[in-house]
Amino acid sequence: MVQRGLVYHSPTVADGAVYQGYTTTASSFLAKPDGRTGERIWTAELRRDQYHAISAVKDGDRVYTVAGGGHLAAIDDRAGDIVWMRRPEQSNWSHSSVALADGRLFVGFRTGLLVAMNAADGDTLWTHRSDDPSRIITEITASSPAVADGTVYMGFPDGNVTALDAATGAVRWEHRTDGGIIAAPAISGDTVYAGSTDGLVHGLDRTTGRSRWSFDTGAWQASSPAVSGTSLVVGAYDGSLYGFAPRG
């Protein structure tokens, strides 16, 4: 279907189609094949960026993705045409998937930078940098933001889990862990779950950021937590999978 290339990120499935980013020696691409037949519908080339396109997010007739070199793109879902392609000021490498809420895009960049952009035209709305010393080699910001009820939750390489106002970027609270944050946080009820390279799975109060509980796995937490019903599942760097459920 496509030229053989490198695929680093998960596909997105929406409305019977699959969206998959990949890179070749020539450029970076986002492909849309039919989910049932695999037939190619379109392939969009991110011409300004030769690094992998990260997992996409779809909203109506637009698909949004960020390439590893830091360019965000809005793509017309009907024909695969680039609507806009922007690289925010101060940004650089990205390994963070885009989050979308209320017409705003949120994405993380290397050195602890979180950027909010207008989904309509790619204009930067606000930026936030977590400035404590990085606990991750190369200062990579691998975590992706999670958005709920007008608040953005983000983990940073300096070990901070931060809640910010989605409209203004104002910090609502910050919780410091003893390691770097690689994985995206998960939200369930009144709790934010985040894993850290300090070996702990952290459960934080959504309103205050205070610790509600933690569990020490003894290994880096590089896997994003997943919530199903009342159960929490998270993988650790030692190859173990941990499941948690309420008592009683």
C-alpha cells in the first residue's frame, strides 16, 4: 500500500478508516487506508519534516498530527490535503501525541514544553515550560497531555505532573515526583493516575494534586496507565503488568 518505511507510533481508527504515520528517507507521511479492505484512500506528505508522524486525532473533517521534528499539521480528511502546517516558537522534537478539546490542540515538546494551539489555524494560544532539571536523558518529553473538564494534565521529564487551565495555561497545581514522567497520565473520576521513573504509580487528587495513594513497582513506569471500570492497569519497565482494583 505504501512505500516501506519506519513506523513508531500506534494507528488511529475512526469512522471505518485507519490513520497511520510513517517516515521514509524522503519525508514523513500520514496514510489513510480503508479499515475493512486496506485500500489506500489518501496519503498526506508532511513536506517540512522528515521525522515520523505521531498518532493522529480526528475531529469532523480534519485530522491532526505532529511530526517528530516539531511541525503540527491539520489535514482535510476528505482529500488528504494539508490545511495548515505550523511549528510553534520554542518548540523542537516531539514524541507526544496531540490532544484535542474545545477547538484547542495540546502537544508536548522536548525540554518540558507544552503548547496549546488553535485548531482552526494553528496559531499558538499559550505555552508552559516545566523548568526543573530533567530526570530523563536528552530531556525528551514523551508524555502526552490528557484533557478533561477544561483542565490539561501533563507529565514532564523533570518529574512534575501539572494541571493547567486549558483556556489560559494558568497552573492549577503541580505535583513533584522523584523521577521523570515518560507516559501519559490517565483520568478517572476524581483521580489522575501517572507513572514515574521513580518506580511509583501515583494516584493524585484531580482538584488539588495531592497524593491519594501510590504503589512502588521497583521499576521505571514507561507505560501509560489504562482504566477500565474500576480497574487500573499499568505496565512497568521490568516486563510486569500490574492491575489494581478498589478494596471491598
